[in-house]
Amino acid sequence: MRNFLLFIFTSIIQFTAFSQTFNILPNSYFKNGELISYVLRYGFITGGQATIEVKDSSLDMRNLFQLIAIAKTTGIADKLFHVRDEYESFINKESGLPDLAIQNVKEGKTYKYYNEARYYRKNNLIVSSKSGEHKVKDSILDILSAFYYVRRVDFSKIKEGDSIKLITFFSDDIFPLELRYKGKETIRTKLGKIKCLKFAPVVDPGRVFKSRDDMLIWYTDDANRIPIKIIFELKIGHLTVEMRSYSKLRNNIEFTK
């Protein structure tokens, strides 16, 4: 369980085509105050909870969005693993690209990991508090800002099988991220049924996963594009992350009858 997110993320297959062939739309999808909470289940066992939040903030005299993701174990899982993970990303309101990313991981009795990464866009440079300078491609993201970046992609011409390709900096390393579009699907939640866009991050079978499609993400197919469900089909079972509640959305969720 030690830094489980890192273990999952490093199983994503690297790809060779780094160019982004899609358009990023002006942000009409999220705003200051948005708060979404999730429940984490391993099989039928509830093992944790998480929240993602958007706040107005500033950095070096610039007005930014501060994205905050917090995850922690509960119940029996907390006694076994005791996870307290927090990720922050300060993103430009226009471009959606991060200026600063913070990773603060506490798992088990002894494991701790803290790092701050500053993004200098003019020089295509990242300065990590742990490892120093890294020369990078332009438009590089961190893992948290990537989730919000996808919400602003122009999907008007996307077809099933098309891929969204991003580059991220995570845990002091560069990870390409590819999301393959799997079409539309209606998801039943405790809050109601919601039409969604379905994506499969391309993962590496053999380490954590059994096949290349063993991780799935559903975003609402409405004016919010909220990630409402994530499934990890692992070799030792399946982990599900489901939306439990939300507040202060920029737009109303479109439920289906």
C-alpha cells in the first residue's frame, strides 16, 4: 500500500507521440468552491475516502486556482495501512497549466514523502525541492492538474478509440499519460443516473494490472465534466472510487430518468 498512487501511476505505458492534437476550451467547467467527495472501496469493503477541491489562490502576485486532493483510509484499512495523502496544484486560470505542485504523502507508521515542484514555463524548466532542475517539454502537467485539464478538452470531434496524450511530472519523474476514449455510457450512482464519457488510461499489464484496459475513468457528459467513477481491476481484486457528494458546481449535473 506504500504510496499506492505512485505504484499505479508508474504502471502506465509510455508512448512515443507526445504531440497534443486536441484543443483546450475556455474554462466553463469548474469554479472557485467546487468540492467533490468520493468513497474508496476494495471489493465490497469500504476502505477510504477522498475529496478534490478548487479554491481561488495566488502565487507570486498571480491569481490562480488551487486544486487540493486529499485521500485517507478508514476503518480496518486505516488500521492496516494508515494513509494520509495530500496533493496540491496551483494552476493558471487561463491555460490550466500548473505553476506549483505539492505532494505530501504519509503512509503506514514510518513512510513519508514531501516534494514541491515549481514550473517555469518560459524556460521549460521544473525545479524540484528534492532533486533540483529538470528540463521538460512545454505544456507539462502534474497528476492532479491533468484531471482538470481533461475536463477542458474539446470532445466535439472525438471518436471511440481516439487517445488524449499528456505529459506529467510526478514523484520526481516524467510520466507520459495516454487516455483512450471508450465511448459514452450511463452510470448509476447513489445520486442518480448520469451520462458519462468513458476513458481507459493505457496501463502496463503484468505489474499491477492483468490487461491494458484494467483502469477506467468516467467523466460526466455535461457542462461540468466531473470525474465520478474510477475502477482499477487489479491482479488481487478491484478498487473502486465513486462520487459520494458534491457542492458549488459551476453547472447543474444532468441526471437521466
